[in-house]
Amino acid sequence: SYVLTQPPSVSVAPGQTARITCGGDNIGSKSVHWYQQKPGQAPALVVYDDSDRPSGIPERFSGSNSGNTATLTISRVEAGDEADYSCQVWDSSSDRRVFGTGTKVTVL
Amino acid sequence: EVQLVESGGDLVQPGRSLRLSCAASGFTFDDYAMHWVRQAPGKGLEWVSGISWNSGNIDYADSVKGRFTISRDNAKNSLYLQMNSLRAEDSALYYCAKEITHDIVATYFDYWGQGTLVTVSS
């Protein structure tokens, strides 16, 4: 089955840039979607189709995807960005949605 | 405003059954496919099951196939998950999630509920 690997944690100071990676075999050929989970809240879509943002998501959130790595970038990080972030793709070989292992972003 | 509210989670013994519900509002429920996604403590998200707008297309993760049954009642704007023969590894926070289209396709979820907790333990 298709595996998506994320770093368990990323720490960043306020105002700096956080980069969260999502690794998978030839992931650049797939559409990648990113979800944010804050404790006690419903998960929220923050980026879809590699780099598009739903309405209401700040421009500080951006995405890219190439080769074997997709990246969610959070610019000018704020305390409110502290959350778990998960990537997701569609695995055509199994016809299943696959989620990444999740990354906890800590704002120092 | 789209709202998805799950209920039905509980502490249950292995081998027993449980039925989860998801009440939807703020959108035309019968226009969209719906899904259940779970997250075990300290683990990543795992897709469980999905159902198309008219219940014509249903799919399950291999880990629950034959034990779980997804259904929906469009008249009641509700999604359900009947969980039988529960195992310890089914313990998780179960989320209801809305597909962006009417069928189970290769897309993503634009809205999620806050989840309902299922604990399987003797």
C-alpha cells in the first residue's frame, strides 16, 4: 500500500516560516491535500490540489509538490497555527485515500 | 454554515456492537458523498468508509470490511456507521467528513465534524 511519511514534529518561532514535508513514491504525480487539526476542534482543509487554498484560509498557507516530496509552508507563523497537520492523496493502485503520519507544529 | 455533529461513541466490550450517527446541516446533504475517518490515540488519520449521495456506491477500508456498515438517510440529513464485532484496534476518535462531490472519487474532504470517541475494552 502507498505510504506517506511526515516528520513527527516541527518547531518554529513566531514570525518565521514552517515547512512540513510529506514524502511518498512519485507523489509529484498525485494531488496532495492538507488538513489542520487543533485540539478539540474539527479538522480543517487548508490546502487542496497541491497548492490551492479554500476560502478563509490565509495566504500564509501555501503548498507545493514535486518528485517524491510535497510541502506545506506556513509563512509568518502565528501562535494560532500550532496544530497537527496531515497530508492526503488518492492511491490509484488501491483506489483508496491515504493519509500521512501527521506532523505536530509547535510555535516556540 | 456547514455543521457535522457526530454522536454514539462509547466504551464497549470487544465483540460488541455500536452505531455512530452524524447529523449534517448547512448544506444540501443529498448532493454529496459522505465518509467516516478515524484516528487512534497517537496515530494518524485512517479512512474507514464512504457512501455516495444516493447510497449507490459504498466502500470500506480492508480493516473494517465485513464488520462495519455505512448508511445514510437523506430525509433526515444523517449519516450512520454500524460497527459490529468490535476489536481493541477499533478504538479511535471517529470523524464524519463531507466529500466535495456527489460520489466517492479521488478528491478530498472540505468539512469535518469534531468526532465521537469509541473505546473498545473489557
